[in-house]
Amino acid sequence: MSLLRIEEVTKRFGGLVANDRVSFDVGKGEIVGLIGPNGAGKSTLFNCIAGYFKPDGGRIFFRGEEITGLFPEKIAKKELGRTFQIVKIFPRMTVLENAMVGAFVRTASVAGASKRAGEWIEYVGLSAKIESLASELTLAEQKWLQLARTLAIDPEMLLMDEVLAGLTASETKSAVELIRKIRDEKGITILIVEHVMDVIMPLSDRVVVLDNGKKIAEGTPEEVSKDPLVIKAYLGEE
Amino acid sequence: METEILQAVVSGLLLGLIYSLVAVGLTLIWGVMDIVNFAHGDFLMLGMYTSYVLYTSLGIDPLLSIPVAGGFLFVVGVVTYRMIIRRIMHAPMLVQIFTTFGMMIFLRYVIFFFFKPDYRSIGNTVLSGNVKFLGVYVGIPETVAALGAFLTTGVIYWIINHTKIGGAITATSENRVAAQLMGIDPDRIFSLSWGIGGAAAGIAGALLSNFFYIFPEVGGVFGLTAFVVVCFGGFGNIHGAFIAGLIVGLIESLGGYIAPPEYKHLFVYSLFIFLLWLRPRGLLGVT
Amino acid sequence: MAVKDLFMVRKTDYAPVRMAVIIGLVFLVLFVPVIFKKPFPQDLVIKIFLFALLGNAWNILGGLTGQVSLGHAMFFGTGAYTSTLLFLKFGVSPWFGLLTGAMLAGGISLVLGYPSFKLKGHYFAMITIAFGEVFHILFRNIDAFGGASGLFLPITDNSFSAFYFGIHKAPYLYIVFFFYILSTVTIYLLDRSKIGFYLRSINAEEDAARSLGVSSPFYKSIAMFFSASFTAVGGSFYAQYVTFIDPPSVFHLMFSIQIVLIVILGGIGSIVGPLAGALVLIPLSEFTRIYLGGTGRGFDLILYGLLIIVFAVYQPLGLVGMFGRKRR
């Protein structure tokens, strides 16, 4: 059974059709990559799934339950988490406090939230900076923080929006290891938008390709990289 | 009864033309640089007092004060931009709100200090009396003011849409970076926008001074009404501001006809509240 | 420090200022009625704590949650009028009236606030101005509420239960101080609780907060309720203290602005900011009023305007920001 089902999702902004009847599934435990040239509609789709945009057409199901058009906080409470492309950490709160905001979803106790937040901070490897203000972290560290914070809501599935942008080679390597760890150890399903091909192909079990709002290909990384439509979409962008 | 309604409609349209002018100034600033000028109503107030001072000290007819008020408030607008607004262009929205708010208070109470809260008016001038038009009495000052407002709005419209500098203003409001790359200096455009915006309010004030009471807090109602008009007509949209001004003037006037006149502003404010509540829920700013 | 990070100043960063203020506070309260037997200093201190209370109330919504209201006078006036009208028309104890006024203001804030929370920044500020004006116009024109002439509270026997002490200002001082402390403790507890975390997260990055399960309409409503009800408490107190209220004195836009100015001046993200601001602004306002002669020549407001501009542009963190030191 699929964990996340996207059915004919359509989103328009004025005359522009950002998502045009996009459909695909994500199965439990998978890492699915969502790729496509700039402007293909990937972030728009994420925002539709996560409740920030209301789709103009189509439906979205999570764990068999329809979540189309629900408020973002409701979707988060249903254990579908997301990170943001431009990191939206809470700058004047510490690393611990940032993560605690996520951890509070399960508890009202400050001590309890603090403990759970601490565990996730350790998991992503930020323990050394736990008392630092979030604004004092490097970009990579802020991304780990965003991840730890979102993991603290105990999601069954994560939507990751371009986590790797702006990272150095070694930071990217750590990021990929972490993402794998999250799926392998915690069993969290992941739908990830990425531009860095070298990274996303080896990482994903399956790949979905968008171009100009439409889904143009779906399959294993192997299959997709050989697909002539996909090649055209990317080469055409050059 | 019928003539009474017609009376209300005509007054509303006349007042509405003035609201349009005030709103055009406000929406220009808003559209070009995304700054909300809470002191806009008080620019209008300064225009009124300019007329008043020229009239009482030099005996100059308010009609002739119009260009003076316009020029003075143009300068006030530019100075405001250069000395204050420029420093807060990239500040958090809260800071921007408070800054123009502070200006509002400052201007209002400087005038209050010198002129006291007294309601003043400009008495017998060149324009006085009523005219009967379609069975309805309209004051000549009101009519001239409305016409003056209409003309000024037209001039501003013409400047924006049919001159080179107007094109530069439009370009800057749509895409500042691109405009810069084309050689347009945003700083000059901003100064100019504040100048035109101020002048519009000042001229409106001078036009009003012929028949409206002049007092320090007059900027409050006009300022808030201008916001309603801009909200209605679309931020940065001059056409919209013009039409919305007329509609708001009508609503106020008809509201004052249906209900006790003290409540007429309530109609406008309620419209404002419902407009803001019913705007489409634009969540998120990922882009 | 990035100007973007205007709110959520960490309270522990300002320990030196906080200690100084706490000590000054205790001194003020305990010793003022003893040292200063004349009514004027006592009146001054009462006003200081009243505005510090109002500032605290506003800060729950403005500083903690990031929603700037320029219409808080509507809650102040609601409190003042509710307790006064209940007493005048039904003989209800002013204490009960105070409680009722607080709840009523809280309720109104929820009704008006909920559809307004989706408005960002400027637009929220504007709609609060509109709300404030609506209240002002209504109370000015509805005769059942006293209309433009206002309401007088009758002179009764001095007693606590009647919430009236005649010429003795000390009881008023202790009462308003109590409410100020209550509001401070409330903010302190809120801030450290889950609610406070959530409010600060909404303030910083609302979208991110929602992605973590934070229902921003719900939590903003909580902040709103506390903010409005404490403001109303101040209003009821004011009515009992001055025994005369009318629309311009309790519903005016300038009153809303005074509250906001006190918080900005004092330090918007800080728990002692409102008190610091009141300590500076109230004496300033009172003295300019006296020395520049007559009621309301508006000089204090000219200063207000200048101060707002100067502080907004140059020192958005207020006095606390100027004198406090970051420990980090």
C-alpha cells in the first residue's frame, strides 16, 4: 500500500499552471527523488502536499486518509513532516529550543520536550552546539537543525526540499549518510527534491521527474536517466 | 426624498474624487517601495494649514495656495524620504510601521501645539455659494475641489503612464533590480515618489480648505480612509485607487444618509475590516 | 546583530538591567507612599504601574507573538466601561465588574482576532486601527453607554469592596502594583511554557512553526485573550481611580499609541521593557504637561513622535537594548 498518494494534483497561479495533473505514489520505507529543471513545479507540489497551497484540482492521500487542503499544522500532526528550501530556523532561539518546538507536538512538558529534542539533536550530530543560538550556526549546521527539529515531531514521512543546496562536498556526503540513516534506522519514508544528480540518483529507490508542471517520467534512477524525455528536458534547459 | 438620495450621491462622488487623489499618492508610494505611509493623512493636514496660513496672514485666496501647498508637500515628502525612510528601507516591518507612525504623531502635534485643537475655517473667498444642478444643491467650493482633485489625479496618471520618468517609476515598482540594471537610479525614483505622494495629499488638503474644517486631527480620518481606498483598489494600482475613491465616497455619503451622520465613517471602516478579512488566504512565501 | 531579529530578545541577556529594575520597583512601591505624602508623586507612580501593566499586556501579543496592535485602547475602554456601567446600572461590585470586563474584552478579542490573524504585519496593524476607531465612534454616539459626555462614578464610602478610597492613593497604588506583578508573572510563566515556545516560533517563522504542528490561529488567540483581558483590567482600574470616563480618554487612538510607545521605548522583547519605558515616558509626559502649561498643548506628544522615530530607526531594542548586555 502506498504511504503517500498524489492523484491528479493541479495548481494554478493566475495563468501559469505550476502543477498539471501530477500523479504518483510513495511506498512505505522508500526514498523517492523528485527532480526536474528549474520551474518544473517541484516546490509547488511540496507546498500542496504539506498544506501551504490548496490544490486547484486533484487529491492527496496519506496513510489512506485524504489530506488535500488541510492546514499545515494538521498535516504535521498526522506525522508528515517537511523541511524548507530556504532554512527557516528560529534565529533567536537556541538549537535546543528550536528542536523543542518540534518535540512539543507530543507533550506539554518542557522537560519532556527538552529530553526528546536533545536526543534528535544528538542524532543529527549537533550536540556540541546545543546551547548556541540558531543564528550563530553555519549553513550546514542550520540544515541539520532544521532536520532535527522536523524529526522531533516523530514523522512517518519526510518531505525534504533541496537540503543539499549550498553545501560543500564533504557536507553533502554527511547529509546523504544522514538521510540514509534516517530511512534505514528509523524507517522514515522520504520524498526528496534535489538538483544534484550525482547525489540523488544513488540515494533514491525511485525517481519522479517533473517538467513544466507535468510528470514526464517515473522509475528507477537507472531507467529515468536513460529516458529520452528526461534528457531532453534537462538538455533543453542548457 | 429622491432628491435627498441624489444629493447624497452627488456629495459622495465629489468627496470621492478627493479621496481618490489622496489615495493615489498613498498607493504610489506603496506600489513603488512597499512602504506604508501612516503619515499620509497628515500630509493632507499640512496642505490645509498651508492654505490657512497663507489666507490669514497674507490674504491669499485658497485657490492660489494650491500650487504652494503642492510644492511644499512635495518637498516634505522628499525630505521625509531622504532623512528617515531611506534608513529603514530594509528594516523589519515593525520598524517601518512605527517610523511613519511616529511621523504622523510628530506632524500632528507640532501643528496642535502651534494652532491648538480649534476648528478653523476659511470664510469668504472667491469661491462661495451654491449651484443648483439637476435639482440638487452643490457647493461651489466642493465642486471646484472635486474638479481640482480630478485634474490632479489625471496629471499624476499622465505622468506615470506617458512620460519617461513615469515609466522609470513603473519599472522600479515592478522590478527594482532590473530597473537598476537599465540605468534607473532607485534612490531618485523613491524620492520622486514620496514627493509626488506628498504633493497629492497636500493639494487635496488645499482643495479641501475652502470648505472643510481645518484642525490638527483631520489627517486621522482622511488617512484611514485613504487606506481603505488603497486596499479596495489594489496596492500600487492608480486606476483602482481612482475608482475605489469614488466608491468609498459614495458609501460614506449614503451611509450618512441612511444612518445618523455621526456613523458614516463606521460604514467605511466596516467595509475596510470585511475587505481585509475576506482577502484570499495567501499562505506561505516560499518563492 | 541582524535587525531582522527584533523580537525574542532573551531575557537572561539583560540580567543587570533586570536586577536594577526589580530593586527600583520594590523601592518605589513600598516606600513611595511613605516618603512622598503629597498626592502628585503617588499619582505618578500609579500611572507608571498602570502603563507598565498595559505595556505588559500589549507585549504578550506584540513582543512575544509578533502581532502589532495599534488598537488596544478598545480593550482598555471595554474594561473601563464594563465595570462602570455594571456598577451604575445594576449595582454590581466593581471587582466583579473588573473580572467581567476582562472576560468580555478577551471574548471580543477572540471574535475580532481570529479572522484577522491571517493578516500580516501592516495589514494587521491597520485593521486594529479600524477596530479602535469603530469602538470610539460607537461609544461616542450610543447614549445608553453615556455617549460623548461620559460617565461619572459616584463618591461612595471608602472601602476595599467598593474599590474606592477617596483621597487615599496608597491603596490604589498597591492594587495596580498587584496587577502589574500578576501580568509580569503571567508573561514569565507563559514564556517558559509550551505556549511561549510556540508563540515565539510563530513570531520568528510562522510557516516553519506550522510545519511542526503549531496551530498559529489557536496560539495567537491565546496570546490575544491574555493581552486583551489584562488591558481591560487596567481599564477598570483606571475607571475606579479617576471616577470619570469618556470615549476620548479611554478609546482614543493616541492612547493605543502611548501603550505601544512605552513598550518600544522600553524594549519590546523584554519582560521589564514596559516598566522601563513607563518609568521614562510617564514622568516625561507629566512634566511636559505641567511646565508647558495647560492641558494638552500636545508637547509631550511631539516628543512622543520624535522618540518613536528615533528609537525605531536607531535603537529598535529600546532602553533595555541600550543598557543591557548580551551574555553570549
